Amino acid sequence: MSIFQLYLTLGFQHIADFNGYDHILFLVALSAVYFLNDWKHVLILITAFTIGHSITLALATLKIIPLDVDIIEFLIPVTIILSAIANFFYKGTNFSATLHRFKYGMALFFGLIHGMGFSNYLQSLLGREQSIIKPLFAFNIGLELGQIVIVLSILTISTLFYKFLNSPKREINLVLSGASLGVALILTFERWPF
């Protein structure tokens, strides 16, 4: 297995690992208002998130930006809470370019925070590598692929509930967002750094 394949696999496994459920929970909150026919909008959201966390993942791994792990671990569930609360105001009636631009910006900004959360894990993996460019790139591609698989699963389940069980769109959004919010609130209390 090449270095690229190794880090690609590690990136995919890291995001898909249920031990890192806070990142999966963020993806649930991010995509709660969408269905399979919205996949293009969601792909842009996920890519914005990946760009954000790729930037801080690289900067933190290279030790260019300092990290306070306790603050970062606290801020990750805060991003979930904010995303879930924003979903409660989503009516889902018409496509709004302004709303989606806001969501893309939000995903990019929240990706910056989540990237710092990944950096300790990646630093421990990259400790022995002479050059980190290829492993870092491969790891981020693996994360993106893992996120796409997770989000497509969420969108598929939401669409099945909507089409075959006649669940209203608003209720699906409220269930997914509410569950994300509830778990994230618990995490914020557990990770309170102050």
C-alpha cells in the first residue's frame, strides 16, 4: 500500500469511525434539511466544510497556529448546536440562494474549527513522515469521501422516510436537528473548559 493510499484510508476511517461521532453529528445537522434531489447543494456544503478543516488541519499540523485542545473540543459541539438551531428556522418551501450562501460560509467557518480537532490525531500519524504534503492531501481526500458517504446515507434515509412513510419534510428536519442538538448540548457540558 502506498503512502497516499494509507492516508486516504486513514482519513476515510477517521470520519466514518463512530468514536468520532461529534463530526458525524455535525454532518447530520448540516444535511438535516436536505433530500437526495438536493445532493448538489449538499456536496458544495460538504466541500466548503472540507476546505475549512483542510486549512486549519494543515496549519495546526505544521504547528503554525497554536491549539488549545480543550477550547477546540468545546467549540465542536457548539458548531453542531448552531447548525441545528439554524435548521429550526428553515421552512423548506423555496430554494433561497442567499440562505445557501450563508450556509456555505457557515460550513467553511465551522470546518476551520473541526480541522483543529483533527490535527492532534493527524500529528501523531505524521510524526514519522519526512514530507507531510502528500499524506495531508490524501488524508483530506479520505475525509471528504467519508463525509460524502455519510451524508448520502443521511439523505437516502430522509428521502425514504419522506417518500415511502409520508413523513413531512419539516418533521424529518426537526427530528434530525433535535437529536443533533440534544447530543451536542450534552457534549458542551461535558467539555466545558472554563
